[in-house]
Amino acid sequence: MAVAGMHNLKPDRVITAFERAGWENLGRHGKHYKLRKIGNPNILSVPVHGGKPIKAGLLRGLLKKAELTEEVFLALYR
């Protein structure tokens, strides 16, 4: 899928998609949810700021750390 599918995604659904990919939700720290996955040294920090959507650039960075492609992530998001 094109990057156009990566715009204005809801933070709660983004977190759920990462959980479906095997990431463990460590809970909320301030206005961010932290997620970790065994075997991946990165901690993902997903902002939840009053329901504002996740911007495409931030999401691409999270996907890179999570070692997921846009196509796989969007399939998990739906």
C-alpha cells in the first residue's frame, strides 16, 4: 500500500496493531504508551495526545524500529 494509507491513523488502533504483531504494552508513561518485544532491543513510544492522529513520519519511524513493513502493519491495523 502507498504511504497515503499511513495518514491520520488513530493512536489506540496503532497500539492494537503493534500488539497483534507481538509487542507487549507496558502501559502509559505520561502521554505515551510504551511497547516492547522480546528479541527486539527497541522500546516503541506511541503518543496519545487528546486523540490526535499519528503522523506518517512518526509511524514510519516506529515501523522501522519494529522491523515491520507498511503493508504488514496496515493489514494488522485493519
